[in-house]
Amino acid sequence: MFSFLKKDTAKDVKALEDSRGDLKPAPPITPIADDPPPRPSSSWDTGSESPFTPPPAWNLDALTTPAPKQEGETPQIGPVDSALTAEFQQPIIDVIKTVFDPEIPVDIYELGLIYEILVDAEKRALIKMTLTSPACPSAQQIPQEVRYKVKAIPGITEAWVEIVWEPPWTKDRMSDVAKLTLGMF
């Protein structure tokens, strides 16, 4: 029935060598290592072979932490200066528009994650923002990126990002550009 599976491969190789003259059998494959590398043991190890075991260094609590901390700092901002806030608002928005959620091809400003931008008399900025979900996988990365990019603006002496959950983020907060980009019209 499956006669093609019973072909004599040595005979086929010899016939090809005779017809082409340059076909040589491949050398035998030698294994690089006899044993697979040992699996790291962790508190997750149940003894069964699972396809994925996360390394013990991962901070799994970060997925459920409501507000990521910024190196133990609390925002040190004085009374808001409306003139400086107006002066720095557009440069701050411009750098925030360079921060993207890795899972969504739209910047966080257009997504409606930025709630408030404040600057005090000493040119310290406070950005109040939210995340699409408390379990956002980028809950630590996005606020830190915002903070360091805002802090890099000439004239800004310090920057903090405060994560707020009220009002909760909804799709209605997205700009028309974001809705169009994501096909949500």
C-alpha cells in the first residue's frame, strides 16, 4: 500500500551519485551534549514536566499590584503654577505621545490614559494617569517610561507619575485617532 516508504535509500543515493557524480552522503550527526541542561528548581516545580516554568526572579505580584511604586518615592510637588503648567503642557504631551503600550499600537495619550498634567513653581511635574487594567502586564514599565521622558524635558527639574483608578478607564476616553487606528468606530 505505502510502497514509497519502503524504497531502498542506498540504491537511490547510488543512482543519484552515478547521474550527478557529486552527491555524497552526509556525515553522521553527532550530538552536542549527551544530557539536556538541568531544569532550575523553584517553588513552582511540581515534579511534572510542564512546558513553561517561570524563573523565580519574576515579580508575579506586579500583575495584581494596584499602583506601581516609583522607587519608594512620593511625589514632592508644591502648589500648582498655572502659567508653568500651560507652558510645559505641550512639550509634556509631545513626549508622552512617544510612549506606547506594547500590546496596543497607539500611544498612551491617544488611548486616554493621561488624566492630568501639573507643574509647580519649581518646575516639578506630576502626571496623573491610569492603565487600561489593574492587571496590565506593563504596569511598571509604562509609568517609569513616562516619568523619565518627562524628566528629560529641558526646564523640568523633576517628574513623578501617579497612577489613579478613578474615574476608571473606558474606551470612551480614547481619542478619535485611537479609535480609528484600532478600528473601533
